[in-house]
Amino acid sequence: MTERMELREERDHLVVGFDGMDLVRYVFRPDTPPYEAPKPYLHPVRTLAGEIVTLLRPHDHVWHRGFQMTCTDVSGHNFWGGGTYVYGQEEYAELDNQGHVAHRDWLALGTQPMGVTMDERLDWLGHSGEHLMQERRTIEVADVEPESGSYRIRTTFVLANATAETLQFSSAAIKGRAKAGYGGYFWRGPRSFTGGTVFTSRGATSAEDAMGTQAEWLAFVGQHDGSGRHSTLIFADHPTNPRYPTQWFVRSQPFACVSFAFMFDKVFELRAGEDARFVYDVVVCDGQVHPRSAARLAERALTQPNLAAVRCTPARPTPLGHTPRSATAPSG
């Protein structure tokens, strides 16, 4: 096979390519306005057929950016973006509490013929620059299969409490807004995916049925404008994750989105000196994948070893001169 994976490093992002086509762009130093809670994101993400399966900064929720690790409330700090749902008020309030997830440095960047690894350190900073968490994040793009039109993105998040107090991860659902358990690793789909098909490992056959339920994996099938083709994303929770199997926040109306919501309706606590590790696989597929095939792809993804365990060609780390900036909400 002559096709190869490649990794290009630009000033503020990395691009993963396959056989000359860009598949994934990872923006590690975004120019996001402070109100939108700046944090790294994956966009665009393409299928092997070249279809884009993510959306950037939609007008209805400008803080949605492709794939992001996020949380509406970490001990009062908003890492989601926008307003904050306030308990007892039954509405969103404009608070100066938006946080910022800052890239610190690269630990390793590696390429193989059929896989790419990006391993970095980040800091979760509160609104006034408080250092709340240290994070190690590893993103792997691998298992590219041109014949079947699929590949896998595995993202591992290790969140370590950097404070002397217990951190609490909460959601709008916990504060009283029904089914608003969004947070965690979040995906916003293309506008044309609105009304798409959703099904899970436990038999849910619609976004409404799947909302808030637990399942080992969830699939979302959408159709693209222009080409009229379909794509499928299979989101797979890892058995070692806290609160496995995850509860899902998922919508196909009024827009397409999915999140591995580990704080959907119950506060998740991270004690001082402790860390929590989350591993998520997303299988990106051309075409409409049916439940049996989705189950097989999800199971196979979860059994794949980490590329970090395989010798990679290292890339130079980002210079350490970059100092993470705190997030300060604009006046007015």
C-alpha cells in the first residue's frame, strides 16, 4: 500500500493527512474570543471521501467548534462558553466566569504509515487566570481503511486537579434545566445533519430515545448538502472510563450534536491531588452504517492498542516560551 499518513505543523494548528488529502485539523492555539471560553478543537474533520463532518462557530451557538473537551461548570467556571444556567432562575445569565484551556507544550508528535499521534500538555485556567487543572491529551488518527471508507480518532484526556480543593463538574441539567446535560467531549455536526438518524448499542433508535440514556456506543448518520452523500460517526465509550457506559447528550433537532456527558445529571468530583482519565473513540465512516456494522466497528475500535505503545517518528516540541493567557470576558 502506497498511501501514508502525514502530519504538518503550522503556527497554531496541526493537520493530519492521508494520501495527499487533509483529514483532520487540530487547532491547539485558537483565536477564540474570551466570551466563548477558548479551548483547542478539531475542525474540519473529513471523511475519506472528503466530506466535512464538523461545524465551526454556528450562529445559534458560536462557542460550538467541531470536537472539543468542555464543561459548562467546573466549580463555578464556565468552560463551555456563552451564558451560564443559574439554579433557581430557570434561565441563562451573562456572568464573567468563562475559562480558558491553554496549550502548554508538545510532549511528542509521531507518524507511522497508518497512524499519527499528538501528545500535549494543557492548563485549565479560570476566568481570572486561576490554575484549576493540568491536562495531558493524546490524539490518535489511525486504522485508515480506504476499502471500507473509515478511520478512527482516539482522544485520551487525563485531567489532574491543580488546586487544594475538590473540583466539581456540573451541568445545566443538574441545575434544573431538563435534559440539558451537555458537557464533556462534544461534537457539533454540519447543518445538513439536522434530522439525522441516531441509534445506540442498547436499542435506542432516535436522538429523543437516546438523550440521557447510557450506552456503550452511539451512531449518528447524516446527509451532506451538495453531494447528497451520507456519512456516519460512531462514538464509543471506553470500559475503563469513569461512569462507564456514559450518558449521552444527543440532538438531531434543531441541530446535530453529541457529547460523552460524564456529568449529565450527577456532579462529578475530582479531589485535590487526583486525576481522571477518559478515552473516547470516534469512527468516521463514509456512507450509511447500519447497527450491526456499527457494533462491529465500535468493538474493533475499542480493542485497538494505543499508537503511543508503538515506536513513532518524533517531531520537535513547541517552544516553551509560550505563556498561557488567562481568559477575561469583554466589557459589556
